[in-house]
Amino acid sequence: MKRLRVASKPNLSFIMLAFFLASFAVARVFTSFFPSIKLEVQGYHIHHFWYGLALLAIGGWLGINYSDDHTERIAAIIFGIGGGLVGDEIGLLITLGDYHNELTYTFVISLLAFAFMATLFKRHGHAIITELFGFFRLNVDLYVGLFLAFVSSAFLLQSENVLVIVLSGIIFIVALTLILRRTIRYLRTLFT
């Protein structure tokens, strides 16, 4: 059976992410300060995500077809810029019209969190897995209970929707039950 060799190029990932962020920031600042400047062709507003898609295609094509260091860096830069331009308009693309939708910020924050987690996992994967198994093996019900309690309480405090309140309330009660169960077990070990 033939094994595939995966080339590790964290420098290209970093370059791509840096240019993604820079492109996103420039697009967001420009459109916030100059909202009336836009490209229109025969009455159609050409959004900058189209440029982003073209740059993603060009950067991806270069990255796939060429393997010298210089071209790979250029491909990472082009790909990052394209991703930033598309990422800036995620809210517009999902809502079909609301450019300033908060989904754009959610998307970028999620992407950054994923990129940082992937980087950490790639570099320290074995240590992270060992730590997680040890961490969850002993107190998984407590950790899940705490997570559910905090998340459901946020929905309880912010929502006026009856269904959300009822579901969040049920989840909160389950979370408190898990926490209480773990606390009772812990107290038993102290007094026995």
C-alpha cells in the first residue's frame, strides 16, 4: 500500500492567514468610510467578493501547478487576499443584501479560531490528545455541565422567544443536575 507524504508548510499557512486578515480589514475599512464608491456595470453593482473568488481561483491554481518556494508564497498571498475579500461579504452573501450583518464577524472569528486551533494541533497534537484524554476521563460530566450551564444561561438572559427560553431552561436544569451530581461524588470522596 502506497503512503502519501503530506508536505508541512506552516509558513504558507501563516502568509495566507496574514493576507486574509489584511484584505478583510482593508475591505471593511474602505467600505465603511466610502460606502458610495462602488463598481457598477449596466446598473449592476459588482461586489468585491467576485474579485475574491477570482483571486481564490488564481491562487489555488498557482499553488496546485507550481512547487517552487517563490510561486508558492505568491499563491498563498493571492489566495489569502481573495479569501479576505470573500470573507468580508459573507453577511451579504448569506442574507442576500445586508452587508453589515454580524454573520461576517462571526465567520472571521470562527475562521481565526479554527486556524489557530489547527496550528496548535499540528504542532502539539500528541500532547493535546494526551491532555484531553486525561482531562475528560475523570470529569467529563462536570465539564459538559459547566459548558451547558453557561451557554444556556446566556440564551435565557438574552432571548424573549418562548421556545428558546423553554429549551434553554431545560438544558440549564440538565446542566445543573450534572454539576450537582459531580459535586456530590466529590464530597463523598472527601468524607469517606
